[in-house]
Amino acid sequence: MRKISVILLLVSLFCLNAAAQRPKVGVVLCGGGAKGAAHVGVLKVLEENNIPIDYIAGTSMGAIIAGLYAIGYSANELDSLIMAQDWNFVMSDRIPRSSRSFQNMRDEDDYILRIPFGAGDYSRLAGMQRRPEEATSLLSNIPLAMVDGQNIYNLFTKLSVGYQDSLDFMRMPIPFACVAVDVVSKKEVIFKSGHFVDAIRSSMAIPGYFSPVRIGNMVLIDGGALNNYPVDVARGMGADIIIGVKLGELDNTEPTIENIGDLALEIMDLFTDTKLEAAIKNTDILITPSTKGFNTLSFDTQSLRTLIDNGEAAGRAKEEDLRKMKDWLDRSQHEFIGPMKQQERYRKAVRLDRDSITLGSVTINGLNPKDRSLIMRKSPLRPGARISGKDLENEVNRFYNTSAFQSVTYLLRGQTDPYDLELNFVTGRPSELGLSFRFDSEEVAAILLGININAHTLYGSKFSLRAKLAYNMQAELKYSYAFPSLAQVGVAYAMRSSNLNILNTDMVSNMGFTNHKATVDFSTSNIRDFDIKLGVSMDYFNYRRLLTEAGSLATYDTDLKRNKFLSAFARAEVDHRDQRYFPTHGIHFKGRFQYYLNSPFGDYKNFSTLQAHLCGIIPAGNRLAFLLSLDNRTIFGENVPLVMGNFMGGCQEGRYLDQQIPFIGFTHTHMFREVLTIATFDSRARIFENHYVYASASYARDFEKLSEIFEGKPIIGARLGYSYNSVIGPLSASIMWSNYTKQAVGAYVSIGYEF
């Protein structure tokens, strides 16, 4: 009997211990895109007040912050991470310009819209397969969203090493859950286990902006569609007290809708208002950081800093309530009877953005043996290798740079060093349609159309058509064969129609022609950092007219019967600029040598041309950059035909002729002697996020012999201007002056990319 009483007493004490445990605190973070940066400020205040967080749950951006906090990141670390990211890059599928091939850079710089098409495996990211039978119509070629999520997926992976197996989220340093929505079943999906990166990527898949995530038969989108403020999820995890962060003041002010993210969130709010009201009523301490003046995509540095500070201010406004709660929790803690059993937790995540790891096994998914051998031939990603996050990022960019893949993502399996690397290659549609347009005060309007067949394949046959529809039309049709070495040979036909007014100081000449060109070349245009091209070309000029006064073009041969030219050429280009239109650092060089042969088409003497351009960009702080450039074109030989002469002027290179060099000072084209040299200084200041003002000056000389280099009067030009970096290309306006024309040119206006 005594033995039974002791057992009953122990059972009673155990039950009393369970009943007397400290109440559990749950933190809930809502969605809101960039506005979610305010969550970090709130977490800072909770840390300063030593508020114990037993559970944390979130949706969308709230899921990202909550997830990283749950695997061991402090609020200060999250602050540093958010402020250190290039969010324009992270929120896109782009790779750094320095990692792109020349062909990719050209397409990126020229086309406003690029639409992939053709047969592929129709995949998105790892776990986001689209079944081939779904891709049978034209509509199937339209992307599901603006961004697949390549970069943000890899960012999550880099920051969560040790958490990339299938895991129990309740065993994280802070138990974690996040919310997504399955559009197939129309139901909310709560992640409390599974693959951490897929879970938070699913929770922030804003419809229309980020592609949905496919897991099994589910197609998952942003959890905000049904539960943007998941208080009920935290309660279900075991939270007795809820500290909730609801972005924005609780008033009836009109929402800000400025982009696709804002629109998607407002549409989702239509279905969640009732649930949101109940969640707010079920919150014990509600914190509402101000987000007035910000939108879903306010990822610029200044906005993020302000949002984090607003979150901290909102948290401090609730400090009295937080301290009262902490005192009560401390008193509850003293009521414990006996030891509490703590669940064993996973270790804190490894930060691959600052730490190095050792690779165990290396697994490659999505490639056939031949492609795998080609891709990995020179890769340092080998079993036993010691790598940093930068090493892995560079290799992923190199793989993606081939343009043969829709995405290249990775996972690092395991919870201790060494980690097993899993590389996931997803092939997409191999062909692409490109479209762009441009308006300016010189040529009025132009449309660029590009069709590239098999452009996004590692090797094999490729076809391309590039056509500029404008007053001065251009078109090129090309077949090329790319070798596994990434070198390629090509055969091309190009046509250009030009109507060129050639201005001199006291007269105007006019030349109209159509140029037909056939080319055979060997190139390295798929290799990063530089492009080399060797080849031969045949030019035929069909002159429509040449109107000029006698002697005005005496420096060149005006014989219109001389219209067929066979030549050999060599080109080289290096482009290390961070961007083409508004570079802040880097260097750009291109050069071309062309030798015109004495061909069967006429008894003409051989001649040759050498043209080079060098530009260096010198940064001066975060908002100012100086561009220094030097151009030269030299003609060797006698009786050079007019159409091969030196032409300078206008604001766009090669608008009328391949060799035309732009000049700050006049918008029309002028003809100059056999040696032409231009030096340009351009100072450019960024006054707001995408607004620029600039002042430029150019100095040019032309002569026939080197001994005449300083004879005569130099040509000087100056320009003042403004540009806005828009999604459809630069919007620019400028005023120019030159001592050559001796008059100010009316405002030159342009909209769109140069092509």
C-alpha cells in the first residue's frame, strides 16, 4: 500500500510540474514584401528586453525573417544581412554582368522583353517540375511569373547550411512554422517539417512576381493568399501568449499600389480580411510598425534602413507591455517543480556567406553524362574540396552563364562538416524571342526584333534572326555551330539600308545605299569576360545616290562602281563594366582590324583599317563616377572608297555605318580625314535612386599624316544632360555644343536601349 502511495505522489508531482510550466511565448510575423524589414527592428527590441521566444511563425517576408531567426541568426545579424544584399539582383534571375557571356550581355542590354519558347523539360526550380504534356500550346510558353527565384533560392541555401535535409522544424533553435497556399486544393499548407528552403520559398511566392513552387501534387504560392498573419498557427504550435507584428497602422487609409507585388498582396487581402480581424483580436501584444510611403518592392538601401528603424520604434512603443509580460513570465518560472525536459535542438546554421566548409560527396541532377562531363571539367567542386560561399556562387554563375539552363540551384546536405553537395540543373526552353523599341529625336522610332533558335543549348546548331525596323533598316540572319569547348563557327548574311547626310562646315552631302554582307567567322562569344572573332567578309554596296559638290569629299574615292569588297578581319572585346548604360566601375575595350584585299571584283589597291575604343570608369563615392574614353580609327592605304571613310557624330555608335564614332557636340554625322582620334571626359552623378545628371566634354583631331597631328584647329564638344534609368531603358535629354558647328543643338531626347 505504501508503495502505491509513493507512485501516486510521483505521478501527482509530474502532473503538477506539467501544469506549472512557464506559459509559452509565440512571435508571429506577417507578410508584406520589403516592408517586412520592419520585423527585424521589432526582434531587436524583444532581444533587448530578454523576451523568451518559444515559437515563431510567419508568412511571406515574415516567413523569411522568422525562419532565419529560428535557425540561429540574431536580430543584429539579420539587420546586417538585409542591408548587405543587392536586392535588385536577389529579386531577379539575373547573374552578375561579369559572369555573363558576351552574347548574353548583348541580349540583356538590347531587349526589353525576352520570351523563351521551344521544347525543353519545362522545369522551374528543384521540386518545381512542369509535366511535358502541359507544354502543348502557345500559352504554355508564357512564364508563370516575372521571376523564377534562382537567386533568392540560392541566397536561402547559402544562409542555411545544416538545415537542408528533410527536418522537423520544431527541433530548430526556436521551433518554426510558415504558411503557403496550395492552389490545386485551394487550402492552406502549414510547414512544420520538410525542406526548410522549399518551405520559406513557397511561403513568399507572390503570384505573378515569383513562380509557384511544386512539391508533389501541390502548386504552392504565397501564404498571404489565405493567412497573411498566422496567429492561429503559432497557437497550434503551443503558444500561450502571442506577440504579433502587423505591418502598417491599424486604420482605414488607402493602400499603396505601385507595382505587381502591391497588386498581388491587395488581391490576396480580399480573401483574408475576416481571418485577419480574428487574428488581431487573438494577439496579446500587437506591434504595428509604420510602413507609410513604402511599397512591397521598396528594397533600396534607404527604405530598408528606415523600415528597420520604424520596426524598432514600434517595438519600443510597446516596451512597457513587454516588461510587464516578462515580469509575469519570470514569476511563472519560479513555480516550476522539478526539472523540465528539453527537446534536443539542431545546431545553429552555418553562414556560408562568411564561413568555409568541406565538401563530402558531389551529386549532379538534371544532366546527361556528356553534359555533366563538360560542365564539371574544370570545376573546383570536388569531394574533399574546401570552399567558401563565394567559390560556390562563382561556379553556379559560371554554369548559369552558359544560358543552357532555366536555373542552377544547390543544396548542402548534412548537419556537420563535411557537407554533401547536390547541384540541380534545370533545362528550359532552348529558343527565345526578343523585342525592344526606341524613340529619339534623330531617327524618331525603331523596333528591334530577335529570334534565336537553340540559343540556350550548350553546343550544336544555332540559328538567329535580328532585325531593326526603322528609317535606316538593318537585319542579320546567322547559322552557327557551337563546339563543347564553347568556341563556335558561323555563317551570316546581313543587310543595312542607310540614308546618310554627311555634313561639313559649309556644305551637306547625301549618300544613300544598301549594304549586303556575307560573313564566315570563328568566335568565342560564349566565353566569359572577352570575345574574339576572326573571319572573312564580302561586302556589296548598292548605291542609290551620292549628291555632293565637287571637291567636298576629295579625301576619299567617290567612284560608285567600286562597290564590292573582300576582306579579312579580327575583332576583340573585353567588357568589365558593372552595367552598360550607367556604369559605376570597370573597363571596356574593343578593337577591330580589317584588311581589304585586291579581289577579282576590281583592280584596286589593298587598304586596311584599325579601330579601337577604350573606356575606364572611375568611381568617386556612391553617387559620382567619371568616365574617361579614347577612340581612334586609322585608315592605311590610298584611294580609299568613301563608304569606308572616317565618320564621326551623333549620339549612337554605328547608326549609319559600322565604323561611325559618336561625338559629344553634334547629332549629325560628319566626315573626317584618314586618322581620327577622340578623347572624352564624362562626369555622371546619381541624384536619386534612378535619376542621373551629367556633364561631358570631347576633344577630337583628324589628319592624314602623323606629322600633322597638331596642325589645324581641334574639334571640341560639350554636353549637359539628364537620364532616368527606367524599366524600358534610359530616358535621356541633353543639350550639346561644338566649335565645329558653332551652335547649340536643340534638346536631344531618347527613350529606350541603344541598338
